[in-house]
Amino acid sequence: MSDEERLQKALMTAHDEIRQLKGTVAALRDELERMRFEEREHIQTAVTGANEEIRQLKAGVVELRDQLELRESLFQEKLRAIDLQNHREKAALQETIARLREKLEELHERSECKPDRA
């Protein structure tokens, strides 16, 4: 085999190896791009899921706050009703006390006015 033939063979081998390496580089580049795309998809899915969870949690907080405010309002209303009832009962008891006091004073006056039967 002559030098020129060996050179041609080496050149063909080098070209073949370059072609294979270019194919490998292209395949690796495609694989890397596919992995990047999948990674972006996973990130987007995670972000979307997190945003949905945040939205649900915010809605839950609003709902719980509304329920708390409603319970507070109902509690205050019941408290006012109890206070009013207590005020009325107190007034009724004070009126009863006043009447009983008057009757007691009348009885006391009558007993003082009656002569002793001794």
C-alpha cells in the first residue's frame, strides 16, 4: 500500500469518524434539548400546582374568616340578648323588692298603730 493510499484511507477513516461524531453530537444535542423541555414542563406543572394550592388556601382562609366573623356576630347578638334579659329581670326584681318593702312597711305601720291587747 502506497503512502497516498494510506493517506486516503486515513482521510476516509477520519471523515467517517467526524461524520459519526457529528451524528453523536446531534443526538446528544437533541437529547439535551428534550431533557430541557421536559424539565421546563415539570417546573411549569409544579408552579401551576403550587399556584392552585395557594389559591385554594387563600379561599379557605377567606371562608374561615367569614365563618369566624359570623360566629363573632352571633355571639355578640346572643350576649346583647342575655344582657337585655338580665336588665329586665333586674328591673322586675327591683320592682318586686320595692313592692315587698312597701307591704312590709305597711304591715309594720299597722302593727305599731294597733293597741297592745295585754
